Amino acid sequence: MPKHPTSPPYKSSLVVSKSKETEKHMTTIPKPIVWGILGWLVYLLTDFYIWYIVMGSRTYDGPINSTLFFLWFCLSPGFAQFSYVALMLEKENEGTSGCGLLCSMLDGHL
């Protein structure tokens, strides 16, 4: 499949069409975003459903609704960890190591 000159530099796994009439104008969702959403759902299933609802091993007595709290609470580690791993593997396939990517991101902050 030839690359479109304006295609993004990242690989994608999910393609969403804007309309049926303009099938040639496609928007792609990057793999790290897709993996981040899946990771968030895995954390939500584990933390909220299994540990909080089913087993009762988690407790929450905060000022906001427990469902809203767990939606927010699971978003950060679930999204960040899964999407970063996908990004590292994607960069490794392009010849850049994931550790090198992390070091270059932190270079100006250390």
C-alpha cells in the first residue's frame, strides 16, 4: 500500500471514516492511543469491578461518587503504562530504542 504524502509518521491499527462519500479522506488513530484506552479498561475492570465491587477488598469514602473516582483513578496508570509500552515497541521497530526515547524525553528535566 503506497504511503500518502500527508500520512502521519506513526503506524495505526484503527481507521475511522469521516463519511462514506469521502472514503479517501481517512483519519487514523495511533496504536499507542488504542493501547492506552485498552489499558485503562483493563485497570478499570481489575480495580473497580473485581477488587471494589466483587471482592470488596478496596474501600473508598471520598466526597465524589465511587464510579467517577475509579474512572479517574484507573485512567492515569492504565493509559500511561500501556500506551508507553506500545510507543516503545513502535520506536524499537523503527530503530530507536524505547529507553533512548525515555532518556531523550527526560534529558531537559534532570
